[in-house]
Amino acid sequence: MPKYDSWKEMPIAGVIDKPATAREYNTGTWRIMRPIVDKDACINCMQCWLYCPDMAIDGIVKEDGKTEMVGFNYDYCKGCGTCAKVCPVNAITMKPETEFLK
Amino acid sequence: MPVNMKQLINLVAKEDWPFTQGHRLCPGCNAPMVAKWATMTAKALGYEPVVGAATGCLEVSTTIYPFTAWNVPYIHNAFENVAATISGAEAAYRSLKNRGKLKTDKPIKFIAFGGDGGTYDIGLQSLSGAVERGHDFLYILYDNEGYMNTGNQRSGSTPPGADATTEPVGKVKTGKVQFKKNIVEIIGAHENVYAATASTSDPFDFMAKVEKGLKHEGPAFIAVLAPCVRFWRIPESDGPKITKLAVETKYWPLYEIDRGVYKITRKPRNFKPIEEYIRSIGRFRKALQHPEYKEVIEEMQKYVDTRWERLLKFEEATKGMYLR
Ligand SMILES: Cc1ncc(C[n+]2csc(CCOP(=O)(O)OP(=O)(O)O)c2C)c(N)n1
Ligand code: SF4
Ligand code: SF4
Ligand code: SF4
Ligand SMILES: [Mg+2]
């Protein structure tokens, strides 16, 4: 979030002069169900990556040209469960966040 | 060759997400999927997208001042005029380019996003105007069939039997009675336009249409069925499952009208009855308890069957007959 010494420094007309600042707000705090992936079952088809409405799944193309689902970004995952639903091999399960409370 | 998964993953690795984390649309909302896929496709094709959005959930929840989830140039103006706004940006771009005043030679593409309220209803005039003037832009409608950001009021896109605050299901009425306005036919009836439907159940069909729309020199329009999990009263995880059913029940056929030429892009082998679709969505629940619910379902079945038959005939009749 930009810091200004005075309101006079603010850009006019509600202009946001830096892109992608929404990342400074962690939507992961909304989550009540946590997606967990079983990498032994996962076939790295990347459907979950493609669908996640919160861009909270990381993926790569490896040197051998194969795709790999790397994991979840819990800073932003809202726990909607779409990834678990679209997974063709049911490799993702949704677990209550309470199970992860220390 | 249409964009593929690897291209998209590599794009994000190299250039970051064009539409980012941290937006505040509800968990499971399908609108961000549409924004994500469209901007990624444009980027993967080597374009620099410039985006506009009409007032609505997508706009409100992605640009809460001073935050923005857009990693590409973005403009918001009002509810009713995103097409006018983006057409102005496109005209300015063309003018600067013609006069040699642009510092970049990257191909810039203009994309407008609008909700159904902002497209079927209040924004229709500005959209028709921009398409008629022949601006080179892509308009993407994320259709959640109601004014969702203000709490589920009926729009010209809300289906019959759906419960909406301004047309509730009661003892007498079964909610809204009119079927959805046929927005693709309306836009497809303009000159030199590419118009299509798409669904969140089929991202690659959508992205192929985005590519066609961006490459088309002139206006393009894609209507994407994108559920509001909140007011459709469906589980947060189920948007794409529901839109798959919408395609399989003929509720939302996937097709395009390319300068007057019809083409159905997905033909399901077996169709399911419309009742299955209606029963899977919570906002029809009240209508299903109404004494006249059978008639609503019958009427809808007849409507979607007839429309499908017409589509097949249009496809046959317009083969190769491109209008300008
Ligand atoms: C001229 C005007 N009238 C009313 C509003 C209030 N308003 C803000 S968003 C919205 C509903 C938008 O509906 P839709 O376009 O379907 O998008 P959704 O929120 O469903 O994604 C309304 C009525 C407004 N911003 N401007
Ligand atoms: S639960 Fe939802 S937000 Fe979280 S990773 Fe899966 S699809 Fe993304
Ligand atoms: S959808 Fe399932 S199988 Fe495919 S990459 Fe994701 S977790 Fe793995
Ligand atoms: S109210 Fe509906 S359309 Fe709006 S963000 Fe929530 S789920 Fe999406
Ligand atoms: Mg809407």
C-alpha cells in the first residue's frame, strides 16, 4: 500500500499507481477448509491450477517438459474446494482448519 | 494452435499472473476464473491487454482502494458504460499509433468485462454503440444471471423460476417468468462481429474463443456462464460442475456466430433433462415447491429443445455465408 506524507501527494481520481497490490491483503485468513494434496495420487494434470479462482496453486513446467502441481499458497487460498471438485483422480481432500490449530 | 496448459504455466513463471491473488470475490465465485483465463490467454498470445470493467462484483472486489488485483492496465468508469470507455481507449490508441506517438510497438488489445446487469440491461446501449462503430475490442460478459453485487435482483438474464429479491417466488408467481434475453443473437446481429457463448465448465473452449475474438479485427463478444455461488445457492466448490450440467441439458449451448456464420462448438452426445439442472441449484428450490412447478419445467424443456433444433438449422443454413 502506498504511503503518502500528505493527501496532496495522492494521485487524482482514485488512480492506483502500482499494479497487483491486492496481494498485500491475505485472503487465506477467510479459509475454514484446507485443501491437502496426495502427491502419490496426483497425476499433475494441472486442472486445479487452471481452475483455482484465487491463483493459490503453484505449478511449473519441469526441464523434461512435464507439468507439476507444486502445492497450495495458503496466504491466499480461501478454501472453496473447487480444486478438489475438478481433480480427475480425487487427489485433493478438504480438511477443517481446526485440525491444524496448534 | 490454441493456447495450451504448458504455455499458460510458463507465462505465469516468466511474467507473473496478469490477474492476481488477494481479490475479495467470494470463495468459489466463478467470475475470477473468467478474468484469469482471458488475461492469461491474451498474454500467452503475446498481446498486452488493457482492461476495463463495468461496476459489479468483479470490479468492486478486485479494486478496493488502494488495492488492485489487476497486473495489467485497468480502467473503471461506471456501471452502464464499460464498452464506451474501452472504445474510447481503443480509439485513442489507434490515433496515437497513427501519429507515431507511441513508445511501444507491443500489440495492445482492449478487453472489457461486464456482468449481466451491466451487459443485458443498463450497458446494452453503450455496448451496441461500440460494436456498431466497429471498435477493435473484446467484450467478455461474465453471466451470473442477476445483480449479485447489490444482493440478487433480477436482470434480463435471470432464468424463469429463479428466486430474486425484486421478483420473488410467492404463493401466486413462480418467480421470474421471462426466459433469458438472447444476448449473443443481439450482439451477433451487428456488422463484422464475432460473438460466442462459453462456460466455466470448459476453459479451453472459452480460451479458444478469446483467441478468436482477439485476432478478429473488429468487435468480439463472449458470454460466459459463470455462477455466483452465493445467490445461486450452490456449494462453493460446484460452479464448474453446475455449468457442465447447463451445457449437457441444452440450457447453455456452446456456440459462436462469426460474422453471421453459426457454429456449435460442443455437441454433447447425450442430453440430460432440464429438471436435473434446475434441481441442482438452490435458487429454484422455492419454485419447485410451487403448485405450478411442473409447468415451469415443461416450458423450459420445450424452450431449450426448440432453441437447440433452431441452432442446428442455423448452423446448416449459414455454412460459409459470412456477412461483412
Ligand atoms: C447507474 C448505477 N445504478 C446502480 C448501481 C448499483 N450497482 C452496483 S453493482 C450493481 C449490480 C451489478 O450487476 P451485474 O452487472 O450483473 O454484476 P454482478 O454484481 O452480478 O457481478 C448495481 C445495481 C450503480 N453502481 N450504478
Ligand atoms: S480451495 Fe479454492 S482457493 Fe484454495 S486452492 Fe483450492 S480452488 Fe484455490
Ligand atoms: S487436479 Fe488433481 S491430479 Fe491434476 S494436478 Fe491437481 S491435484 Fe494433481
Ligand atoms: S456475490 Fe456472487 S458474484 Fe459476487 S463475489 Fe460473491 S459469489 Fe461472486
Ligand atoms: Mg450479475
